[in-house]
Amino acid sequence: MTTEPAYIDLLRSIATDPAARRLADDAAVLTIGKQSLVLTKDMLAQGVHFLPDDPPADVAWKLVAANVSDLAAKGATPLACLTGHTLSGDAAWDSAFVQGLGEALDHYGMLLIGGDTISAAAGAPRVLSLTAIGLPSVPVPPSRSGALASDGLFVTGTIGDGWAGLQLLQAGRTEPRSLISAYRRPQARIADGRALAQIAHAMMDVSDGLLIDAARMADASGLGVKIDLAKVPLSEDFVGAFAADQDAALSAATGGDDYQLLFAADGQAHLPVPAVRVGGFAEGSGLTISWNGMPVDLPAKLGWLHG
Amino acid sequence: MTTEPAYIDLLRSIATDPAARRLADDAAVLTIGKQSLVLTKDMLAQGVHFLPDDPPADVAWKLVAANVSDLAAKGATPLACLTGHTLSGDAAWDSAFVQGLGEALDHYGMLLIGGDTISAAAGAPRVLSLTAIGLPSVPVPPSRSGALASDGLFVTGTIGDGWAGLQLLQAGRTEPRSLISAYRRPQARIADGRALAQIAHAMMDVSDGLLIDAARMADASGLGVKIDLAKVPLSEDFVGAFAADQDAALSAATGGDDYQLLFAADGQAHLPVPAVRVGGFAEGSGLTISWNGMPVDLPAKLGWLHG
């Protein structure tokens, strides 16, 4: 059986152009004449990334937000997209999906310009995809691999709200709205990404979990990284629904679905948008974590690992 | 249950930018500053577009060829692509697929720059997709809708070879190679497309069948179209394996999977590449067919209709 990393290794052997960024970044950066484009593609499979009874308009929103978040992580502004859709045989589902798609595209200012629609085999779970094209705000969009050993590690917004929303929904709750909404209708940070691309040495979005994504940035940069869990920014509603202790912070930092931007920057740099320093890089390798400076063992799972 | 045309109607209501070409063309044409791009996306679902025991390298080849053929139909040269792949749990299949993908990308000179790989639900059929980006050879790539009432209808190459290859394979035969190869390793007409984009008033690739695709071009152009089946170019191997009579020509003209270019042009125009005039447009609507000028009833199926 091929795992995702093993398959990406196979693809890497034929994706040798610099535009592919070794298939190790959130997006590709393709230069055509004097024009650079940022391109990304994300898929969602029913039963894996969403459930059959998730509201279809929210599924569409997350499909768009996941792609736009990848663009934002490269400092790019969404321009246009192509969709891929396997028909479900359920007209109400399909119709609600397109309505949510339209809302998300309006929200993010992205044009739908094409795609493909197919009928999958009877009874097959839905597979949805989007290819998004964005315009970068700097000549060389930040990659995951540019962190320096002296850099701090920063994150925008608050962490764990999407994870918290999912826990609440699974417990049958629909409040607080901010947490439910963080899970159902995540907000990609386009303006933050554009501003941060000016100063970030490395940047990515937090999709699988703060810890695992920070470890990936450190690995791509050939460095080690330390995170103090007590510095992880939690929202008031998160703290109200859970707590502000080490366990809660660890849940937030490994839950994923954050749609925040994680970046490496000079600790003395002026940050153009609000962000919190959660740790820093150092020579070496691997991730180490602490709680108010006291060492903490790494959890068994650093984030949401796709099967 | 939503049909593909009904779903595309839904999408059309949110795809209002001219770049989308009303989702009625082979590809989108996106202009960024002074740079135009041609973009297309095609998906293949196991059990619908290919069979579990089709050679995986050939499935990869067809995925690439289908996308490149859409680019060729707009006179564009392939530049780069992003893939989407649901893992099958079968390492040998995945590995052979990537080998075929590499061969096809080399053949067509297209860079792999990104994509997404996911694990679908256990037992789910594979869904494969490709988004391809090409560079147009003319400022306004030909659409499907530009045919004039005085135009002739032309087609490159020979028709029916892919269909014939499938029939032979299903009958357990592996010869003649030219027909098997037309089915397994179709050749998109990039150079022909670039040359024809200079003179074609409308152009598309023949993917679902000559008759149905000609009817679509006529409909998009607000015209009627006539085709003489006796003019449909058949290969020597096709005639050898089947016949050159009206039935055989009708099979060829409705079989699909041709990867040839269908175009509308002035009947007096100098054709820059070999092509055969199979009919012509006229005021009115609909498709009419004949055999050496004698009217022929339309068959029940004009081509391969995706479910």
C-alpha cells in the first residue's frame, strides 16, 4: 500500500522544475515571462475530509478556504479557480454545494473559470477538488524552507478554534458560534499573507496542526524548532469552552484546521500585522516543546495525519 | 438526481467572468496583464472512464492526453499541470501510474508543478484529475461558437481508430497496433492546433464523437451543420478491421476518443495542415447527415454520452 508521503516521493521524481518547489510547499510558483503565478490544488473526499451529513454549502466553503489559505501562505491574492466534482446523485446536495461555492468565491474574490464534472461509479463517495490560481505580492513568494537559525516562529490569530468547533459539534452543541464558525466557515488570511510575505523568511498555513506544521517548516529549513505551549494564542471562547492549561494548549496545537499563517521572521522585525511569537528556530533538527519554559514530552500525534 | 448538464448549468450561474467562456468550451482563457493562459481540467473515474484492469501507465497517458487535447483545441502549447490522485492502496498500480504520467509529460513537454494526493475511503474507486495550463498561439484562442454559416467543417487525421482499438481489445485482440495504440496512447494534436488557430473560426477536439461534437459546435454557433459520412476519414487499419461502408463510418463518427481537431473554416481558406472537409454549416439549427449526398437518419446515439 502506498502512503501519501511515498506517493509524493514518486511524483517528486518527475516534478523536477523549480516551479514545483519539490512538491514540498503549499503551492507552486510558476513564472511566465514577467508574470509569476501561485497555483495550488486541494481535494476533499467524503468519509475522509468531510462527512455525508455535513452541510454541503460548508463543504464547498472549506474546499475554497483550504485552497485560498495555501495562496495566502505564499502572500498571493486569489484570482481564479477550476473545480472538479463527482456527481452524487443527490440534486439537493449538489445545488446546496454550488450555492456555498458561490458564497465562498464571492467572499474571496475568486473567479470560477472552468473545471470538470463527472458521474462517479454508483455509490462511490464524493471527491471534490479545486485548483486555485493567485497573484503573488512579492517577486519570490516565501517558501517553507527559508527559516534562519536566529528566527522567531510566529503565528497569526488564535489556534485551536476549528478543532474546538468540531469537538462541540460532535457533542451535539452549536455554541459558541465563533468556534462552530471557525470549523464550518474558516477564514483564510489573504491580507495578512500579503503583508507578511514582505518580511517572512518562511511561511505556510497551519492546516494539520501547529506542532506538525512547525516541524515541517523546521525540517524544510534544515533547522530545529522550539515551541512554548504557553505562548500559543487561544481565543476567549476556546478558553471558556475548554481551558487555558497545558492540556488545552496541546489540543489546540495539534488539532489542525486552523487556517492561520505560521511564519519565520527576525525577532526584531517590525510585524506588519498582529502575530504572536510562539517559539524560535535553532541549529539542529526536530521539534521540542515546553510549557512556560519547562520541557514537555512530545505527544504521540503532532497533528492530523492524513491516512 | 443531477445530470452533468444540469450541474454545469448550476455552475454557470456563478461562472460569469468571460474567462470561463460560459463553461461551454474545451478550456478557459484567462488574461493576466498582457499574458493569456489557457486552462483546462479533466477527471477520470475508475469504472466510468477506465477499468480496474486497464494498464495504469495507459490511464495516466490518457489523463494527460485528454487535457493536452483540450489545450490543442484552443491552439495552445502545454506548459504545466497539477495532478489530483486518490490513493488506491495498491503500490504497484500507483507506481506504474506515475511512470506513465512521467512518460506522457515528457512526450508533451509539460511540467508537473503540484497537486494533491489523498486517501479516499476504503474500497472507493479511484478518481484522477489533472489541471493543465497552456500558452496560446493567437491573442484570442478559437472558441466553439465562432462558426459562420458559410464555413466548411473540417477534421484532422482519421476518425474511429480509438473506438476500433477498444472494440478489438474487448474481443481479446491486440492487433493492428495502430488501432490499439490509438485507444491506449492517443496523440493530442498540439502542432496542428497551433497552426489551425490562425485560420479556424471555431475549434474543439473530438472527444465524445464526431457527430455529437459537431452538433455542439453548431449549437454553440447558432447554426445547423451537415456531415457526409462518406467523407469521414478512416484509416487503412480501421477499414481493414471493419469496413468502409456506411455502418462502419457511422460507428467511427459516433465512437468518440478521437483526439482529433474539429474546426470551422472558410472553404476557400488555405489549410496550414492536412485536414478533411466532412461537411458544412448553414443557417438554422441541428445536425443532418448523409451518405454520398443521400440523406441518412440520425442514429439514436450521436456519441459517447457521459452519464
